[in-house]
Amino acid sequence: MDNNNQKIAIYPGSFDPITLGHLDVLKDGAKMFDKVIIAVADNPNKTGMFSVEKRKELIKASIKDLPNVEVDSFSGLTINYAKEKGATILLRGLRAVSDFEYEMQLSQNNRALSEDIKTVFLITRPEYNFISSSSVKEILNNGGDISKFVPKEVAKIIG
Ligand code: ADP
């Protein structure tokens, strides 16, 4: 069991920015675990459109009705961060078969690094299947309307 017998999950990702697809997975995860920490990966090889601080701010604005969700950021290996937080679950979302190969490899790498941490995959609702942070950035860069892709709080801040 995790800290104080709580089941803690980490939901790691770039979240550059958080989308309705991410939020859908997060909401379902929050119902399954005692605590979910949505953690922005601060990856020096992957410079985003938004700073890590901004991404956290956008997430915070989107999760006001999810009391057992915390926002954080981390660098380095996800499994080390998970251990530090007393988490035994990594939560990831799947959209289409195209996500599967990458996610399976990532999950197997993490499994090889730590037997104690398991990845749980949740499949998004079909209406969010087509949403990605990259398409949101593309739309933003071209002056389009992102309100159908991101939580309304996020659209207010960056839309
Ligand atoms: P990463 O750079 O780690 O892939 P992302 O922010 O792109 O970070 O995605 C984080 C997680 O959310 C991944 O598991 C990804 O497959 C999932 N995800 C992204 N978009 C969606 C969506 N529309 N529906 C469900 N899951 C999604």
C-alpha cells in the first residue's frame, strides 16, 4: 500500500497545454484513486510553448472541482518522482492505436526500472479522441478558436 494506506497515482505528461482529453482521463482517475498528482514533466529536451509554471497555472484553473487532485512538476525519471511521492500507479491516457506503441514501450521501460510501479491506461471518451496539445498550439498560432479543445478556464486565459 502507499503512504497512509492511500492509493496514490501520478499522471505525468507535458500538458502543453492541458486539453479536454487530459481532463477526461484525470477525472476518471480521480474517481479510482485516493489521490492523483498531475505532474508536468520539466524536460530540457522538449521545450514547450508554455513555461512549466504557466502549464501548472492552467491545470490548477481546470481542476477546481477535483479535491483529490494536486498539481506539481518534476524532472528526471518519472518512477523516481513517483517513489518520492509514495505513489504506486502511473496514469496515462490512450486515444487511438497510434498512442499504443509508444505508451506500451514507456510502460515496459518503467516496469523494468521498478517492479512496484504499475501503469494504468484510461481510454478517453470518443468526443475527445481527436484532441491533442499539438493541435491546440497549431490553432492558437493561427489565431483560431480553441474553446472546443480545452477546459473553459484555459480558453479564458490563453484563448
Ligand atoms: P507526453 O509528452 O508525456 O506524451 P502529453 O501531455 O502529450 O504528454 O500527454 C500526457 C498523457 O495524456 C499521455 O498518456 C497521452 O497519451 C494522454 N493524452 C493526450 N491527449 C489525450 C486525449 N485527447 N485523450 C486521452 N488521453 C490523452
